[in-house]
Amino acid sequence: MIDRRLKRLFSHCGTRLRLAESVHWGLWGLAAGLALALALALGARASPLMMRRPLLGAAGLLSLSGATAGAAATWLWPRPPQRLARALDRRLGLAERLTTCWELQAGRLETTGAMAAAQLADTLQAASRIDVRAALPLRAPRRALVAAAVLVAALAASLLLPNPQEQALLRQAAARAAVEEQVEQLEGLREEIAQNEALSEEERQALLQALEEAIGALEEGRATPEEAVAALAEAERALAELQDPGAAGIREALEQAAGEMEDSELTGDIAELLQQGDYAAAAEALEAFAGERGEALTRAQELELAEQLAQAAAALEESNPELAQQLAEAAVAIERGDIEAARAAIRQAAQEMAAAGERVEEQEALEEALSTLQEGRAEVAEAAGSAAGEGSGQDGTQPGGAPGDAGQATGEEQVPAGGHHEDAGSDAPYDELYVPERLKSDGTEIDIGREGDEGLPSDNTTRPLLPGESIVPYSEVYADYASEAAAALEGSYIPLGMKQYVRDYFSSLQP
């Protein structure tokens, strides 16, 4: 049976011993935490791990955790009474009194009751003469303080000095944000294509599959910038294979046909619908001439309609011969008074126009998807700040963007000094040019030339002017061409590697 006085002595001295050891090991734990924080800070300078602010928070957390762990270990570490008695004998200078007394009280040593009582009395008397607080001071170890001070200084220097890896972290964060933005844009584009009724089912599924693969590649573990650029480039190549080479010509021809028909009240609404891209409505307006709308026409209006249809047929002859043939047959039938044949030809022409419009709309949806992928690829490469955009690919589809896109991003034209370029021809000043008519939105072609240019046709500059013809300053013609080129660059899919060639060309021609 352990004496209560001995238990109180053990409890009092044991608590003081744990307090002293918690200060000791708490400081060593702080030093260990600071060492881990310094290692993390040095690692962050060797590779892009984290920015300064979160690194500072991590360093504080490691230091606090080390100090707390060191202090708490002294309270949580189990210490049997016999071990505690030996520690107190050593720290208080009791010369094994507590250990012997505890073994006697616990019955581990056999002796007489008088001897055990005498041992207990001697132990309690010796302990009463000791100042426990002085014997077990709450004093920080000098080595731990020096180590902590050195580590704090090194950690502060590592955190305060500029870290070149922070720029890499900023680029990574910008790239991740760009990837997430591209995922959102592609998802929105996917919904638009899924709801686009102008697309055929086969075309829609092909577009959706390419977009799904791109979205999946971007979302898989939040792809790195290089992986994101490669995924977007792969999707762009897949969609580029679906392009319809003749759709662009059909679209331009329909716009030109609209320009031919816009001056007539009979066909003005058809022209307006074609210019707006509402091809289905334009086809319906054309087909109306085969029904009630055509019955209300006078002979003069019929002939006017025939003339408009003939002009539209001429505009469409190269790009869409089927539609041009039906329009021409309708015009001929109207002129010879064969109304039934004219109505049949108009109905067929309306069907051909609707089919041509669907073909153009499918191409426009494809171009929108390609432009989204192209711009997304350039944005990711630019955000990453990497050289991914410098690699070139076949047909202008590089895996990492395209050189020269800086001009696209800033919107500035790179104009050689003096406004001329060695590829633009001779150094002779630009002359006034013969222009049959101004460049219109319908794409009317004009021939331009310049005196002294070798290899250029000279009939535009040397032949005498006919009555009613005029000359136009080259600078004014250039502005019209440049605006049309800029609109084409923005409104159509052009591989990134090719856009800069167009800009450079018109920059070299700038007067």
C-alpha cells in the first residue's frame, strides 16, 4: 500500500518535472518545425511549389506544430512511477531515496515494517528541504534558442528575398484559369451545336464528338498547359477535316446574288434575308413567287423578276451551278411567258437555295467551333507563358499556337518604316488607280496596279479612260481592301499560322 504522502510528493514533483521538460522539448520542437519550414522555403525556390503568402502561413503552421508537438510529448509520453522516481532522484539529488522508498512501498523489496517506515520518513524529510522550483526551473535550453534564432533568420531571408519561382506559379495559375475558361466555352459551344437545327445529324454528331474529346482531355486532372494546347489542337485538326471547301464560295456567291437583287422591290426582301444569313427564310420568300405572290405580278414585274433571277444566276454560276441553272431556267421561262415552267423552276431553285443555305450554316457552325478552339489554344499558350506556341504544324495547326499572334492580341499592325516593304514591289510612289467601281460589301472585284511594277498587268494603268470612268487614289482603295481583310480575319476560321501572313501582306501594301 503506497503511502499518501509519497503519492503527493510524486504528483507535485512529477508535474513540475513535466513542465520543465515541456519548455525544453517545446523549444526543440519549435526548432524542428522551423527546420522543416526552411526546407519547404528552399524547395519553393528550387521548384514552383507555392507563393510567398501561403508559404509564410505554412512556415508558421509548421513552427507552431513543432513547438506544440514537443511540449505535448512530455505530457502524453507514458512514465511509470519507478522511472519517474529515478528521474526525480537524479534531478533533485535525493541519492536514490525516492526509488528505494517506492520499491519498499510497492513491495518489490522485502524488509521489516520499521525499516520501510524509516526509509519513508527519511525520504520525505530530504524532499522537504529541496526547493523543487529551483531544482526544476522552467528554463529554455541555450542550444535550442540559438538553433531557433538561426533558423528564423534563414527562413526570413528565404521568404523575403525575391523568388523567381513565383513567376512560374503565376503562369501556372493563369494557365489553369485559361484551361477552366476554355472548358466553359467549349461546353457552351457544345450546347449551341446540340440545339442547332440547321446541322445535319451526321454533322452534329461529328462536331459534338470532337468537342467532347477536347473537354474530356481538358478536364482530366485539370490538364497542364501543354496537354491543354495539344488537346485543343487535336480537336481543331479533327474539325478541320470536316470543312467543306466549297461552302465559303457558296456563301460569297449568295451574298453577291443578294447584292444583285437588293435594288429591286420584288427581290429586296430575299436579298436582305440572304445578307442576314437567314437562308431558309430567303428560300421561302423565293418560293412564294411560285404561288400567290407570283400571281399578283404584272407583266412588267414578271420581266423585272426575270432580270433579277438572271443576275442572281450569273453570280452563282461558278459556286453553285445547280441553283444557278434553276434560276436561269426560271428567268427564261418568265421571259417567254411559260409561267408553269417558271413556277416549277422557282420551286426547284428555292429547294436548292435552302440546301445551299444549310451547307453554308453547317460550315459557319464548324468555323465557329474552329475559331473557339483556335483562340482557346492561343489563350492557354499565352497564359502559360511557354514556348508551346512557337512550334509549327502542317496547314497552320500547331500544337501550341502560332508565332506572330502577338499582333493579333494587341490588334496593332506591324508596318515597316516608310509604309513600304521590299516584297511590295518597286520603291516608286503609289499612283492613282483606275477603278471601275468602288469595292462593295457584295465582294465586287476591282483590279489595281502601280506604275513600274514588273509582272503586273498594265492595262489598268495605261489604257485611256472611257466616258464616265474615273481614277481613285490608291490610299482610298487600300482602306477598303484592308477593312474587308480585317472583317474576314475576325469572321472566318483561318489557321493561326496563316493570319499573320495576311496582316503582313496588307501591312506591306499600306501607303
